[in-house]
Amino acid sequence: MEKTKTVFWLLIILLIAIVITGLLAIIFYLLWFWPLFILFIILVIIFLLLLCWYRSLEDTKPAPKREPKRTTTRRTTTRRTTTRAKPKPKITGTKPVEEVEGIGQVYGGKLRRSGIKYVEQLGKASATKVASTCDVPKDTAQKWVYMARLLAVPSVGEEDAEALVLACGITTRKQLSEADPASLYRKISRAVAAGKVIVPKDYKFTRQMAETWVKDA
């Protein structure tokens, strides 16, 4: 370190001397030009040699020591993820009674006047009361009550409810939740093929639909 400083200051002094010698050679051009010029050349050569030495000293300087980085160990806390079963869709009672297959505006109006407006209410009503209110056979009224119970399940439509009641004998939500989807699909397919259950031509039952009914129920 001290050697580098010494060479540095010698370079500064030589640079000043070179400038002064050059100025004197210009000023005393006629009298002392050649001696001053030779001195100027010598000083330049010495300056260049010292400059090379200075650079070599700078290159051989030891690299500053770097403090090792402190490695902070982070504590990773693993949270236990408990898989909870998804809750089943809530049974809805906002579907009007007209959504039950076989109940139109006439029967729907009679049921409304008796206080039965929604499928949930119809599903809880007695077949005798529904039959007397609408003036229909008791077995027809009972079928409506069964279909209304199943229609309360969100994924069950009016064609689905009719097929479940007529083809599979499903009358309650509990029965539907315990049923085998594959068996439901087979029974409904046979009933549709035999004409026992009539649905629109563009409406098709699938096994996936049956699985969804059982899951939602």
C-alpha cells in the first residue's frame, strides 16, 4: 500500500516536471532547446515506466475480504389441511307448483288458492287434500306430491322427477340419496324405451345426471 502511494506521487512530480521542461524548451528555444528537449524525452520515458509499474502494483492488490453472508434459517410451518366434505346443495322451495309434471295453470291456481304455492309446500301436503282441492284421483295427487319432493333438489327437473317416481319408485329425497346412479339410469332408460315415461325428443337422460341427483340429494 505504501509503495503504491510513493509511485503515485512520483508520477505526479514527473508529470509536473515534464510540463515545466516542455515550457522551458519552448521559451529558450534558441539557447537551451536541445538539452531541455533531451531532458523532456528522458522524463517522459521515466514517467511511462513508472506508470506501468504503478498499474502492476494496482493489479496485484489483494481483493478486499467480503464478510460471509449470514444465512438466516426460516422456520417453515406446515399447516395441516383437513379436507372437509362439501355441503350438499340446499333444498329450495322457490319453484312454483306448475313445475310439477301434470300441473298446469288450472290446477296450479286451485293449489295456490288453498295455500300451496311452491313445490316444497306441495311435497309436505297430503295426497287427500291435493286430490280434493284439484278434483283429481288420489293416486294422481300422490304422484304430484312425490315429484314435488324430488323437485326440491336443485339438479332435478320436472322430467327427471317424473322419471324417478314412475320408473324407479323414488318418492323421497332420502331414497334418492341412497340410490345407485347406475341402477337409476338403467331403469329410466328402459321406462323411456317402453313408453312408460314420456319426455321431449331432444331430452336425454345420462348416467352423469343420475350421479348428480344422488349427490345433490
